[in-house]
Amino acid sequence: MTTPTPTPSAEPLILALFGPPGSGKGTQAHLLVEEFGFAHLATGDLLRLEIRDKTPLGLQAEAVMKSGGLVSDDLVQRMLSEHMLRALESRRGILLDGFPRTAAQFEFLERFLGEHGHRLDAVFNLEVTMEVLITRLTGRRLCRVCGRVYHVVNMPAKVEGRCDDDSGELYQRADDTRESIEKRMEVYESQTRPVLEAFQQRQVLLGIPANEEARIVHPRLAVQIRRLLARATTVGQ
Ligand code: AMP
């Protein structure tokens, strides 16, 4: 693909994918990382790795994640800080996925980035109807090795049950049950959706219609990112 790579003088972009569970954040993140080479920081993926490795953090987070609640701001922020520092050093740009999810997390992010001489450049809000969300969540499967997202009907793997990229086993998330999905939607409405207003006030919010399949939604994001990259390159010169 012919993507303009930012010149070394350009500031790396800091972006976030936002939207309810099932809006396609993970799927779009994988496509964008492939195309633009960003460091992908997905708090849900990072937490699932902590659970898999049975770390103290994973043990603390497991039950609340399974029930569909939010892990405490403090735990998530501490976990993310380390990853963000490394990602900032790499100067590849950062694509946040599933963070920030509360007003406090957004405040933390602004402060953290400010302290390191950066700012959040854009937040892409993936807009999806409830009917599509439920269909996506109930048929979703993930690769145990790389976290790539599949769907049993809409986006099946070439070989059933195995990841196209690394043949890893595909599994269903522990929180993709009907009960947990309902809880996650409630949590999204009460704690996460309200953060949209803060993004709007900072003039970083971009709405992306995202009801359609991934390959249709992807170019809508990519075109915005190319615009931001072009601007960052011009400003950086
Ligand atoms: P996700 O993979 O983004 O759907 O996240 C799965 C689960 O991980 C969520 O339902 C929460 O329990 C937890 N989680 C992920 N990101 C966050 C976050 N930023 N703040 C709190 N909990 C989170």
C-alpha cells in the first residue's frame, strides 16, 4: 500500500478508537496497524494477557472483566503507562483502543501526554446500531496468539478455528455471553459514552459510520489518518 510515511521531524500521531463493545475497534486497529505501523495499545488485550499469565494484575482484573464491569482506573492506568512510555520512545505513533473509557481516564491521558510533550490528535468514534453490535459480539472469535478478531459468519477464518496469520487457536471471549454483553452495554452508556462530550470540547472527535463490514469501514478511517499525517508532516518541517 502507498502510504505517506511521516518524515522523522514530524511528531508521531496519538490516536484513539472509541465506541461501544462490538463497534469494531479491535478489527479496525489491526487493519490500521498493518497499514500505518502504529503501536497498538488495546487495554482489553493487555488485560487478557495479564489474565493468561496469571499476574497479580490479571488476578485482580479477571472477575470484574468476566462480569462485564470496568477494571479500576488506577489499575488500567498503571498498566498502560508502561506501555505508552515504550510506544512514545519508538516514535511510531500510537493507536489507543478501548482507552480512555471514563472521564478520569481521559484526564489521566491528557496529563500523561502533556508531561511527555504530546497531545491526543484525534478520537475516532465508531458509530454502530445496537442490532449490529449484538450480532457481532455473539459471533466473535479471537486468536489466542495474536488477538486478531474473527466472526463465525461475517469474517470467518480460512481454516475453521485457526488464525489466518499464525494458526493460533480461535476462542470465544469469557465476557461475550448474553449476560455480560448486557452489562457492558450498560457500563458503556453510563460511564463511557459521556466522555464523547469531553473529546468534542477538545475538538479531537471524528465520527465514523461503522455499521458496514470491516473492509468498507477501514478506508473511512485511513483517509482521515492520511490527512492527519500530512498535517503533522507539514507542521514538523
Ligand atoms: P475490550 O477488549 O476493550 O472489550 O475490554 C474488555 C474488558 O476489559 C472490559 O469489559 C473491561 O472489563 C476491561 N477493560 C478494557 N479496557 C478498559 C479500560 N480502559 N478501563 C477499564 N476496564 C477496561
